[in-house]
Amino acid sequence: MDMAFTHVCLWTLLAFVLTWTVFYVTNRKKKAPELADAAAEERRDSAADVIIVGAGVGGSALAYSLAKDGRRVLAIERDMREPERMMGEFMQPGGRLMLSKLGLEVGFENVGSPSQG
């Protein structure tokens, strides 16, 4: 690679980083009180004892268990669209046992193929 091209790329990158930093710091100072007020209000209104990130099989089971124990739970899922490929739909015998322990086995008796174990 040509040395002049490398210098141009580095100077362009440096200019971008400095411009972004100045822009970020300038806007942050203007918005900081508004954001702090909004965050304080959200904390006051928040009724969650526990926040669970990910509402897949594990996150949903954890949210259910904690809510059943009386905790206020907020489960956050990144994307509620139907996935392109299915994952986690096979139920191992241990999974059925866990559903029974959680009290969620009702309705699974006639779904899919039975498993033995």
C-alpha cells in the first residue's frame, strides 16, 4: 500500500473520531439533565424486582419461577419476530420433568411426539 494513502486514511479516521467526540460531548451536556430526570422517573415507576434479558426457554422459565415466588419480573426480548430457523423445540425427558416441577406440564401431553425416559 502506498504510504500517502495510508496517511490519508489515518488522518481521515482521526478527523472522524475527533468530530464524533466533540459532537457527542456537546449533545450529552445538553441532554444530561433531561436524561437524568427521565431515568429517575422511570426508576420511580418501575415495579420490577428482577429484569431478565432474553425471553427464550430459559429466560421465560426463570421469569415464571420468580413471579410465582412473588417477585415482580420484567422480561426483555430483543426481537419478537418469528425466527428464520427454529431452535429449542425438541423436548428432552429432563425438560418435561422441569415443566412438571414448574407446574407447566398441562397442555403438553398431546403435543408433538412422545418421548420416553
